[in-house]
Amino acid sequence: MSRIVVFGSINLDIIVPVPRLPVLGETVLGQDALISAGGKGANQAHAARLAGAAVSMVGKVGADGLAEPALALLTTAGVDLSHVGVSTHPTGCATIWNGPDGSSTIVVSTGANSDLRSDDVPDELLEPGVILLMQQEVSLEENARLIARARTHGVMTILNAAPAIVPARDVLECVDTLVVNEIELKMICKAFHLSGNDLPARLADALGTVVIATYGADGVLRTDGTDTLHIPARPVQVVDTTGAGDTFVGVYAASLARGLAADQALEHANAAAALCCTRRGAQTAQASLEEYSAGL
Ligand code: RIB
């Protein structure tokens, strides 16, 4: 089985259910906070591990009291943390408002994550067959450097363009798979002057990259510009969507690493992301392979 290497953010999340979002300058009273491990990179690593893959996390934390709880669930799950370094910045921290409809509104203090460098990934982790996952809570320039290195090593790359920042076009042309939600998709297409009804296929065609677009309740779509597969969302009682996109990416990669075909990997990722929405938190809400695959 191939190894998953995750290059990305590690945060501690403070998630507060709120009756509605405050307006500027207003204080709103929320319910009990959930303080738990998060960060898009760490969430993807945790999901991939629970889905049965061998996972190495490459990231940075601060020399502070947030680092240990931020890494706690990765440690328990058996993710390789030997490439997690310590920064002079504080551990990344996210404050998250969880609305009554399950939506999550997030502010991230990137802290130590901003110190992560492509060079923190040793060459020995970039073996052919490895699947490399990246997101955008770290330096985009370092992502670009790592994508270029990964190419020369024959490593498959999956970039999740979250949070919504438009990466350089030549960088996107070098990734094997780009995963976006609807907002990220529209933002990238606008930047590249692409329009029309079939944005994922147009983007895939323009970049020469496989594009996976997640549409929440409207399901998920994978296209290489020619062949497109759409899978409807699984109906669930949504409690908290925090980390559902990360769960999708981690499980998709782990499923490929386990040898599943892309369409099966998409089904597994879709099921795991749906289950994640039924529970509170990011890593705390992720299901094991046995649990999410029961209904497939
Ligand atoms: O995608 C969800 C994640 O975004 C949270 O865990 C939070 O840490 C932010 O990085």
C-alpha cells in the first residue's frame, strides 16, 4: 500500500455553537465550546489514517501548551509525527462559529504553520507511489516548491485549494488532482477567465489536471475534462460541517493508496464526509473505515 504524506497545517480548534453569526462589534452568547485537534492538514492526515493508510504528517507547531492537544488525535491514531517541527511562532489556532444549520465560519491564526518549508519534507518521504496532500493554510510559495519537487520524484500530488485563495496557474498545471468546493471553484475559474455551466470540466481541460468539486448537499463531481462522474450527497442530519471537506480529501487519498479505483474512492470519501457532518468537531467527528463503509 502507498504511503500518504500530508504537508500542511496543524491547529487547535475552539468550536462554539452559536444561534446566529454576530454582526461587526456585537457579542453573541454561544453554547459549550468544543476544544479539539484541527487544521486542514492534520484533519486530512487523521482521516487518511482512520481510512487505513500509512500516513506521515509534515507540519509545524509552537513551543506552547496548544501543541500537545493539537497533535493528540494524530498520535492516538498512529500517524507518523517524526517530521513535525517546532516553530518560534505559536501553534496554529482556529476559532469556529458553528451555526444552527451546521455551517462553520472560521478564523485561523496560522502561527507556526506559516513557518513550514518544502525543505521540511526529506527526499526519502518523496518515493514513487507516495500520495502527497497539500492545502492552503501554509505558504503558497512553499506548496509550489514542494509540488515541483514531487514531480521530479514521481509522486502523485493532490492539492485542496482551501481556504479559498487562487494559486498560480502554472502550479495548478503541475498537480495531479485539484480538490475545490463551489466557492473555490468559482474563484479560480474567474481568475483564469473561465465561464459557463460546466466549470469543473472547463478548469480540468484548461489545466490538464483532474478536478474534484464538492457541492455539499448537491454531492461531488470528478472530471478530467472529458469524462465526468457525479455522485449525489448522502442524506444525513447535519450537526457540524467543520472538517467535512478535509475528511473527504483524506479518505479519497487513502482509498487510492489502498488500491481502489477513482470512482470507488469517491464513494468512500463521500460517505466519510457525510458521517463527519453528523458529529461535532473535525477529527473528533471522523469515522473509521469500518463505520463509514458499512452503508456502501
Ligand atoms: O477545515 C476545517 C479546519 O479549518 C478546522 O479544523 C480549522 O482548524 C481550520 O483549519
